[in-house]
Amino acid sequence: MSGSVDELVRMANDIGNFFASEPDRESAVAGIASHVRRFWAPRMRRAVYVHLAAGGAGLDDLPRAALQRLESEDPAARN
């Protein structure tokens, strides 16, 4: 992984750790996706989608699920 992708993975996992205390998995995934949608620039999201398509090494389960969901509905993923 490149340095910037490493940082994005770390950030995604940190967000996931915050939402991991949510008792409902669906709510946790939705919360992570919402956070990334609101606070990550389109270029950051595109970079992590490319990483995800290449296997998503290092991504924990919750952020992986959130990013997969977000990618399917994110216009930034199609640029």
C-alpha cells in the first residue's frame, strides 16, 4: 500500500472503531458510510475505492462493509 492509502485505511478503521460500540451492525455500517460521505473529499473516497477493488488490505470488517455500500451510491466512484 502507498503511504496515502495506508493513511486512508487507518482513518477508515478509526471511524469503524468509533462505531463498533453500536449494538446494531447495520447502524454502525450506516454511521461509518455517513461520516465518510460527509467528511472525506471525493479524491479520498476514490482512492479508497480503488484500494477496496484491489482487495482492501488492512480494512476491518465494518469500514469495509460501509465503503462497499457507499461506493455503490457515490458519484465520486464513477469519475
